[in-house]
Amino acid sequence: MADIHYMTQDGLEKLKKDLADALAKRPEISAAIAEAREKGDLSENAEYDAAREAQGLLEIKIANLKNLIANAKIIDESQLSTEKVQLMNKVKIRNLANKAVMEFTIVGETEADFAHGKLAATTPIGRALMGHSKGEVVEAQVPSGVMKFEILDITL
């Protein structure tokens, strides 16, 4: 069974654009392979080897993007609530150890971007927060041990 990838409509559109861009590179790589092949002996042709490797990596990327798109589940933003932490919620939390307050939007794995405040629901902290309410204290098992967070607010 394929993994479902939860994402927003914007996230899906970005994946479709990435796929179109990757598909557009196929002819370029094929031309580079043909050009390298014309240079003679393929056994010691670094350009040919590099072009073949680039082709292999591109095909893997295309296959991965097709899989993500095929298994995408768009989040119906009209069904979102702020009762309990769920995908697409903005969550304000306090680290009980150092009192640091952080705010994240909980997103699907393909849209995660920690630098822009987008935390994947599949991360240890994301998993710990999911399904909990404002005021609750949750524990997240992270590589350095257990972290405790208080959920200060849940918004859309």
C-alpha cells in the first residue's frame, strides 16, 4: 500500500511544477548523452558517464515526484478546527526546559520547511503535538532525550 502524502493545494501545485521542470530536462540529458557518445570510446568517456548518471538521477526524481502526486491527499481547509492540533494548524508552544516560545505550522512531510516555521507532522515534535489541546503538556522523544512542551495556542 502506498503512503498517503498530506498537503495543501499549493503544495501539490509546486510538486506538479517540479515534475514539469524535470520532464523538460529529459531531452537536454538525452542530447548530452548523444553528444558524448559521438566522441568515441565509451569505456573512458567521462562526459558520457556523467550524462548517464544525470539521466539516472533525473529519472529517480521524476518517479518520486509522480509517486508523491499520485498519493497526494489534499487537506480540506474548510474542515480545519483549532480544538486539537492537526495538519495546517499554527501552534504556539513553550519549551518547558528553557522557556523558549516557538510557533510552527504543522504540515505534511513534503511541505516541511523549518526555516520558514513549517514543521512536518511526522517529526518527533510534530507527532507529539498532534491531537492535543491548548494548555496540554506533551512529551517529544528527540535524539537528545525527551522534551516537554506546553501548547499555548492553536490557530488557523
